[in-house]
Amino acid sequence: MKKIVIFASGSGSNAENIILHFKNNQKADVVAVLTNNAKAKVIERAENHGVSAIVFDKAELADGTVSRKVNELQPDLIVLAGFLLMFPNEIIENYTDKVINIHPALLPKYGGKGMYGMKVHQTVLDNKDAETGITIHYVNEKYDEGAIIFQATTSIEDCTVPEEIAEKVHELEYRHFPEVIEKLLSH
């Protein structure tokens, strides 16, 4: 059975969707959720499904504590699902092509430091884009610049507020993220 480790910083709706997708799946299992936010709803979501939630701080991310914990878990894939901190190079180097992220826009547009959540959707709206989407990509040492694995688009011509865009993007995330993870693990 393949092992998935998820990193998240907030609500954890994508993390929970992934946990549920693999809950009764014979191919893979989510073995832990790691978060840098002790108040993140992702902790409750993970624990409700019997997945251990591990909380750490920025110092532990920087000093190698988190890297050692990841090595103990021996994941086949590390999934960033709303994780907002720069991911440590040490983990990226130890897990080449095994660290992926999801971004709520069509990269290379609207990526980079500080571009997450509603900030992305507001920018898309401000630029009057006719469509947006999601990008699932490998993680490298720069925000949102790793090789693209998968993109999906949706029309947003009828959207007048960023929350409407967010809803359409979430639908794409929930539909495609678990499927892409499963495909990556079957190689």
C-alpha cells in the first residue's frame, strides 16, 4: 500500500477530500496530515477520519524536525493542499518528483509568493479573464514554478465576485486532485 502525507495550513477541505477518496482504496492511504497552524480546521477533519495530524512551527520546519518526521513516515507522495509556507529544499531533494501542490489558477498566471485563495480569485476577476482553473504541479525551490502535471479549466464569464470563482475552482479541485494523485501513485 502506497503512503500519502498531506501538508495543509487551513480549512483542509482538499485534504479531507483526498482522505475520503483513499479511505477504502487498496492502492494508497493517507498516513498523516502535517500543519503549521495549530488552529487549522484540517486537524479536526483529519482526526475525524482516523488520520494523525501533526502540528509544527516555522522553527521546526527550518531546523529539519519536519524533514525527519517525513522520513519516518516514508511517504510515496507528499501532497501540499493549501500549505502556505515555502516548502523545505531538504524534503524536495529527498523526494524528487514526489512532492506536488495544487494552485487555484492556471499557472504560470497568478502564481508566486502571496498568491493564494481569494487573492488569486480577485486578481482573476480584476483582469476580466473569461476562464480560470487549477494547476497541479511538482514543487521546487520557488513558489508555483515546478513542472506542471495537470490543468483543468472552467468558464467564469458569469462570475461577478471572487467567491463565485472560488466555488467553481473548488469543484475542479475536488474532482481532479484525488484522481491525479492516484495516477501518480500507479506509476
